[in-house]
Amino acid sequence: MTVDGVVAAARAWSAQDPDEQTRAELDAVVEAAAGGDEHAVQELADRFAGRLAFGTAGLRAELGYGPLRMNRVVVTQAAAGLAKFLIDSGRSRSVVIGYDGRVNSDVFARDSAEVLRGLGLEVTLLPSALPTPVLAFAVRHLAVGAGVMVTASHNPPRDNGYKVYLGEGDEGSQIVPPVDATIAAAIDDVAAGSIIELERATDYIVADGSLLDAYVEATAATVPVPALPAEEQPTVVYTAMHGVGWETARAVFERAGYAVPTTVPEQIEPDGAFPTVAFPNPEEPGAMDLAVARGVAAGADLVIANDPDADRLALAIPDGSGSFRRLSGNEVGWLLGWQAAARSVSDGRGGTLAASIVSSPALARVAERHGLAYRDTLTGFKWVSRVPDLVFGYEEALGYLVDPAVVRDKDGISAALALLDLATTLAASGQTIADRLEAFAAEFGAFASGQVATRVDDLSRIGEIMAALRSDQPTSLGPVAVRSVTDYAEGVAGFPPSDILRYDLEGDARVIVRPSGTEPKVKVYIDTVAATPADAQALVDALADAVRPLVS
């Protein structure tokens, strides 16, 4: 695009932008570019070189002006495109909208409500900033055609995003292909014009407290009566990571009969600046430091953390040396899956356990031992949640679905409740979560997992890394021979073609390589099983050393 062309595109964007701040920022850059400022020209070229791609994760990007950032124009176009999709596809013309505590989440939610209502849809807006699982629940509870959640989950503070769920036959799950492409095409049609032309209306419904009460009641009912009275239950520290989880989590815990946890006061209220963490993701080093310090001071048995929109959960337990160790997502998945499998068999229900292909194979062994079916899925809870006859599903990235009858998505609040149930049941017999992990290894094998990630500045580097691995496939990784290689790009039964390489190694070890779906990274997932946890971890470390040069 020429300088005149990019300046013209930027001025057309500014003319339709309802946000005074982003419009002023853009106008200043436009004037500088029109005056010959090369830096300004380059900035406009970067911002107007394309559009945010609407995919199965919806939209997610840094806040700012232009079609490659999250802003009121992009969100309005997305809302109008979603309306067009619902109307054209013959689905129910009804939508429920939720939002978290990030910067502009409430603004984007109201814009969506006004545009969708202006286009003739029935619209319900959640009454305040609430967890993503509440929105996912509301899609089914209200029997609407779709749901929108304005959130960037655990992304950096300056990001925001836009997730879409479908009701009716999709039962409140996130969108999957080809629906994402159909909605994306509808958004592009809207973007060809100006959002000024769109009708808006403010007579949408704002949900009352009964909807949240229904979620709290349904979630609390996913566990039995506590095995111990509140005063004898394990001591728990909870952090909301500056997100929206606390009030809903507290209500669920109390309704289910659990003691109210000790909180991390610096992180308990929603704050889109996330002032106490460098990265608001409980997986990141240091993110749980305040919670752990609080746990040490309180002599806690568990430290639990929700991410900012409370759809993920992290757990730390005493390490025996006066501090805590955070369990991996796989370890929590094993424990919750084992609990769910045992109860399903005890209740005579049967069913299926599921996990994404990059999660530990340990859950498959749990299913086998309990006579249950097991399914691998592609990464993303949009796939896990759609497994038929699902009893429990998880992803290693701290996502757990403990009761598909309530929410067809990962839910960090119901997962936290399931952990309180497990810890309390164990405590009633004098045991701990650490004891349960040892019992798991004795029953199913000593599994261990690890990751290697390479962040890139140039996205083309990701393709180069994957192409190099395909052209020169290793026959061994470190000390272990490669038994077989599966390239999901070539098509694998039950999976759409995907940019994933899987190496099955001698001795039941496994290495999977894939580009990240949300960050500029190539990610490597390593899983092993051995006679002891120490042996399994040693093998993970050796394989990590072997694969690191291959993806650097």
C-alpha cells in the first residue's frame, strides 16, 4: 500500500471510530505520516496491513487503533458479523454477553449488546464483570443461539479478546471449523462498510442475580457433602490473580459447604493493570509468589489460583521444606480424572475421559483401568468439550472440565471445588494431596511431563522450524530411539489436518511439537513414564536437552 493509500485507510478508520482516545492517537499519527514522518508511515503500515483473524479462539490482541488491534471498531464489526451469521444460518436470534475486568471489557460488551440488539436480536448482558464459566453456563441456561465473552484470559495486561460460544445443538461449546470461517467472512462483509451505518439499540436485557445464583447452585451440586465440617477441613489460600473469580468462587464454596479460603488481598479485586504480576498467568514463574507467601504464613494445606477470567486453575501444595510446589496441569488433571473416573464407575454411569493430545497419556491409563472410554483431541477446549458421553476432560495448560452437564468448557471454579472435595476426603482419612500423587504413581505408573518453548520475533521462523523437522526426521532423541513419527498435517484418523509432529519413543516416552495457537512460539511437549518419579523426570530432562537445539 502506498503512503497515500495507508493514510487514506487510516482517515477512513478514524472517521468511524467512536472511541475518543484511539481516534486522537490515530489522528496524530496520520498527520505526522501525511507530513512525511517515516516512523509514522511505518506505524500506520503495520497497523493497517491486514485484519485480526477471527478463528476458533475468536479475537485476541493488544488494545489500540486499527484493524490489527482490539478496539471498539473491531469489536463492533465482530458483533455485527456474528449477528449476520446467526440470521443467515437460521439459528436462534438470541445472544448472551459477558465480560471480565480487563481494560475496556465492559465497553466492548456494551458495544456488542447495542449492535446485536440494533440488528434485531434478543440480547442479554451479564450484570457485572464475571468469570468466563458463568457466560458459558448462561448460553445453555438461557437457551440462546450464541454467547460472547469479552476476555483475553491470562494474556498480558494490554490485551483483550472476544470469544464466541454456540447454543442449541452445540450445547454452549466454543466455536469450531467451519463456523469460525463463516463468521469471519460475515465480519469481513461488515468491515467493507462503516460501522456508523449500523443501527444500535439500548433496550437489551441486563440479567439479574438469578442467573449467577443458578450457576452457583449447579456448580455447588457437582460435589457431594464435605467429608469433614468446615472447621476440620484443609486450610486453603486463594488468589484471583487480579481477576473476576473471587466473589463467584466464594459463593460456590460456601454453597457447597466448604470453609471460606484465606485470600491474597493484593490480588483479590479485579484490576486490569495487574500490578503485582509481570504476566497474569499462574503458569508463569513468579505469578503465584504472593499466594505462596500467604500460604506459608497461614500454614496452608493448599494454595489455589484462578487466572483472571477464572476458567483455569493452578494448585500448589507444601513441599516439605517450608514452602510450596506448584503442581503441573497434568498432575492436577490426573488427580481430578482419577476422582471422576472412580465416581462414574461407582455410580454405574460409565462414560468417556478426554484430554488434548499434548496432555499426559496418564489419563488414558486411568480410563483403561476403570473400564471407561478415552479420547484424545486436538488442543483447545472447543474440542475437549465436544467429546460424546464426556465424564471429565482436561488440558495440560491448567484447564479442567469436571461436569459437562453444567458447563461445556474449562471451568476454574468448579475445578477448584473438585480439589477442595478431594483434599477434604483425603484429610478425613489422614491423607494429603501429596499422598494421593504417590498413590497414583503406584497404581498407574510414574508419569512425568515437561515443555520446551522457543519464542520467535519473525513468525516465518515457526514455519522454518517445522519444515526442518519434517525434512530431517530424527531417529533418536538423546538417549532414546524414535519408534515412529506421526505428522498430523498429512491427516490422522479423527483429526483435521494440523501442524503437529508426534514422536513416539521406545519405553513409552513421547514428544510432540506444534506452533502455539496464541503466542509466537514453537512448543514441545515431553511425556514419560518410568519405575519411579525420579527416573521419569530424569528422562524428561534428557529429552528436553535433546530437542532444544532442534527448535531453536
